[in-house]
Amino acid sequence: MDINETIKNQLAENPIILYMKGSPQAPQCGFSAKTSQALMACGERFAFVNILDNQELREGLKVYSSWPTYPQLYVNGELVGGCDIIMEMSENGELATLVKEAAKQAEA
């Protein structure tokens, strides 16, 4: 399976997925730490992928998303953005609304 197929499968299987450096419990960079904390504050389960574990995925996702940096949050298969966008959305309440709606749809 090529890397684009892997990415498409991960996005299809996980309505909320964060590609980050490290894990939510042990982030490997400050941006990943802030983003995962904002996402956890929404109170919904989400998947994550440690992009440091897979060089091919780390490089392939940059091309797939046309987004050069990490973390990258996807909701319902769509790129939401990186740390700055997520923090702004968290502060104005948009992130919680988006995440809760995606979680509700996934349960239905």
C-alpha cells in the first residue's frame, strides 16, 4: 500500500485524527503539546499518529495536505489546520463545536 492509501485509510477510519510529534501524553514539541491539549479539552476521543515513527508518512502527509508543518488536525477527512489555527479555534469555541459534531456523527 502506498503512503497516500495509508493516509486515506487513516482519515476514513478516524473522524478526528491528529498527526503530531509524539503522543498526547508525551508530546515531542511545544506545538504538538498545545494542539493536543486544546483537542483533549474538547472532551471527545480522537486518534493520533506520531509522525516521528514513520519518515515516509511524515513526508507524504506534507505533500498530501499541502501543509508543510506539524501538527495537522483532520476532522471528517478534511484538514482543519496546525497549531495556530487550532489555538484560535479553541479560544473562540469553534474547535469544541467542530469536534463534538464530528464525534456525534461518528456515533450515529
